[in-house]
Amino acid sequence: MLLARYIAEHFFKAAGIALAVLLSLFSFLALAEALESVGEGSFTTADAISVVLLTTPARFLDLLPVTTLLGSVLGLGLLANHHELTAMRAAGLSAARLARTLAAIAAALVAVAIALQFVVIPAAERKAQEFRARTLEQTARGGAEFWSRHDQRVIRVGEVAFGRIPRDIEIYEMGPANHLVHVLLAVRADIESAHRWLLHDVEERVIDGDTVSGRHLESLPWPSFLSPDQISTLVSPAHALSPIDLYRYLRETAGSGLDTREHQVRFWHQVSLPLTLFGMTLLGLPLVAGAVRARSTGLRTIIGGAIGIAFYLFERITGQLALLLDLDPAFTALVPALLVMTAALLGIRRLR
């Protein structure tokens, strides 16, 4: 137990330093991008900082596999440099027991990742969308509601189910004298493109002076006036959705004809993350304990960073290939994680 705590302490210290450096760098780049929008609409510098802070959990999650590997390589490497790892092995601490200790650390990281995926990131992204909406004229996002106006047309969206499906929709059109002439009330809508929605369960009302006529339609195409930027403040990007929301969205839109490949890839990427974290944590053991000669901390950092970056790029490439070549999203998402896990287990087996 004491050895496990000692190893975990070194792991988290090393991972914390790596995470602080990488997260600071990527957050600075995000801030520079957000500051470019200052002055648009009512968007201020404080809003830009708020957006960066609110999107930090998502960056943390993206960087977690790389920092996990660095924490494992550098943490165990520090023990190896002081010959503590050699002493542990000489005292009878087997590679399997070391692997179990690292697996327990990985389990703790998986718990953190799940909390971020299911709770923290979706809530933070919704709040960030409210700040982003301030860059747009005649557009407001407050809580679940979304309002926007363009010329004589106004749209209100009561809520967005699963972060992607607008519901409780009201669309008003004014005449030349700002009198209400046309109303559309829809239960929900499919966003087929930035400028085309398909409304479902629609009540249409036409107002002509004192006369009001209406009809009910199962579905109705609607030429949206919302810009891509406005759409981005209405619906959540795939990376900001929890696995359960992604699953429900994919189930809800199955057979609708909508292109959901990006969301399928993201769903399976989130599903594969626990396996990735276990693989990255365990991979540090053969990289350090399997070295014949002592390696400097700098060299270990380079090796760990290179492997982490290679994995990050490989994971992104397989995801893009799934979109471009219409490959199975589950296969392309699980392959990188399975390769890392296999390499880690084979490396540990050679240590016995």
C-alpha cells in the first residue's frame, strides 16, 4: 500500500506538471482566438476570458491521454533515476504488481474523465454558448431559450434536446407595418443545413387583417435565416455532448437522413477513452523498466511526448478517415486505443 501511494505520488506530480504546461499553452491560444471577437456585438474582454475558462475542461479531457503517458513515463523515470525502481524490483515487486498499481491510477483518471464527459463539459459548454451569443447582433441565448431576429422575422427556440435537436419552436413574420402576418409553431426540427430546417408537427397560422386561418402539417421545410455562427450558439458541438446525449441524439435521428457520422465518431471516441487511459498509463512501465541503459529525464520527456503526439495525430486521422471514407466509426475509434493497450500489455509481459 505504501509503495502504491509512493508511485501514485510521483505519477500525479509528473502528470500535473505536464498538464499545467500543455493546458496553459492551449488555453493561451484559445484566448488569443477569443480576443479577436471582442467588440463584435456586446462581446467584451471579460466574456472572452469567461469562454476560455468554460472551455478549459474540454481541453483538459483532450490532453488527458498525452499527459497520462507523460505522467507515467516521467514519474516512473524519476524512480528509475534514483534507482528506487530497481530496488523495488530486487525486493520482489513484480512487473504485474507494478502494472496493477498503475491500473488503479488509471481507474482514478477514468473516473475523472467520466465526470467531465457526463457533467462538467456539457454544462460549461452551454454557459460558454451564452457568452458567444453576445458577438451576434439581435441574437440572445439565456438558459435553455434562444431568440434571434432578422429583418421582419423572429425565431424562438424553447430548448435544444440532446444539445442538437431544437424543440418548442416559434417563428413569427411581420408585415410592412410591423403587424404579425405569419406564425409557425413546431414541436421540433431537424437542422439539415445552416439554411434549411425540417419542422415537425407544425401549426401554421396566417393573419390577414382580422382573419386568422390555420392548418396542421406533419412536417414543413423552413428556409432558415440563421447564420452558421448563430447555429453554433444554438446547438452544441459534438465534443461538448455527453456520451448519453450523443447516444440519444443518434437514436432519435436514426433513419432521418441526417448526416450524423461526426457524432458517431465522437461517441465511439468517448467510449474508447477509458481503454486509452489504461493503455497510456500502463505503457510507461515497459518504456521505463524495459530500458537497458539509464535515460535522462529530458530524453524520457521527448520519448513520451513523441508517442503521445503520434497517438493524438493517429486518433484524429482515423476519425477523419471514418468521415471521408464512410468507415465504421466504432472500428476507427477503438483501433488506436486497442493498439496502445496491446503494446502496453506485450511490453509488460516481456518484463516478467
